[in-house]
Amino acid sequence: MAKTPEFAQQEKAMHEALLVRSWQAQIAKLTPEPSKVEADKFIAEHPDMYAARKVWVVDQLSFPRPTDPSLAEAMRPLTTLEDVAALLASRNIPSRRAEGEIDALGLDPRFTAQIIKLPPGEVFVVPNGNVLVANRIRETRVVPLTGDQAVRHATALLKNQRTREAIQRQFSSVVAASKKEIKYAKAYEPQQPKKAAAPAAAPKK
């Protein structure tokens, strides 16, 4: 059966995606497993994820991720869900209200720290694919995660972090090596930075 150009392109893209996943899996295998000591240290340093794990009950307002940068600027000073809803309505942007929960266990610890510092009732926005979700905390619950469960979670989280860092290092080194091998035609060579002119000699007295 003859292959159309579109089919051949899709097949090539799928093959490349499989190669990338295989490469990432290989790096994950080579990434060392965090020790129990490292997991315990991480747990102790992040009580809001473990011993005092936070689960927030929130009022939510979801809307499409904006393509207009002015919307993000307009939202920056807003602190209430009602203000966000009014802004979206003024621009005819559809939105949907809901109730939900946010578990600190699934967040970046740095983001968790920012949420905890927010004044009561202030809105924070979380991206979710092609949608942004504005959240207002209605209730904070403490649901401790301790013992072996906490250790398993911390170990997996640290392993994932290290794997991502290793992949990023490998990718950066591949890109750097590729740039060295690129040969430009004379007319398209990147311009070299000009040397600064030598300072003028002081006038003779």
C-alpha cells in the first residue's frame, strides 16, 4: 500500500517519539535511587506535604488559557474570585465555577510554600493543560502522611526530580554538541561580536 506524505510524516514523528521515550527510560534506569536518609531528610524539610500535609478545599473558576498577554497583566492585581469572574465576563471569555480539592502532596514544594503565605481569601492560579484555574481556599484540612507511605512517596519524588535533571543535562549537552558541528555557508555565518575599540591615547602635555 502506498504511503501518503502525511502518513509518512506521522510515522516518522511516532518513531522519533518512541526513540525519545526509550532514551528517557534509559536515563531513568541509570539515575541512582535516593537513600532512606535522603528521603527522611526531604520529609522532615517539607512538613506541609507529610506530617502536616495540607489538603485545601477550594472554590474554582476555570477558563481557557489566554493568548492575549494583556489579560495576564489585567489579572495580576486581582485578589478575589469575583474580580476575576468580572474581568473574564467583560472580555466575553467563557468560565466555569466548581468546587475542588488541592493536595499539597501533588504540588511542587515551592508552590505549596507560596500558597501557605497567601492572605485569607486571596486567589491563586494553577495551569491545567489548555485551561487556567483560579482558586480561593475555603477550608484547609490536615491529612498526615507518615511512615512507609511517606518514605515511598518522597523516594519516588526525588527519583523523578533527579531523572528530569539528568535528562535536561543530557539534552543540553546534545544541543551544545550539535551547535559545534553546524557549518554555515559564508553568507550565513553568525556575526562575531566586535572587539571594543582601544581607548584613545591621552594628549601629550
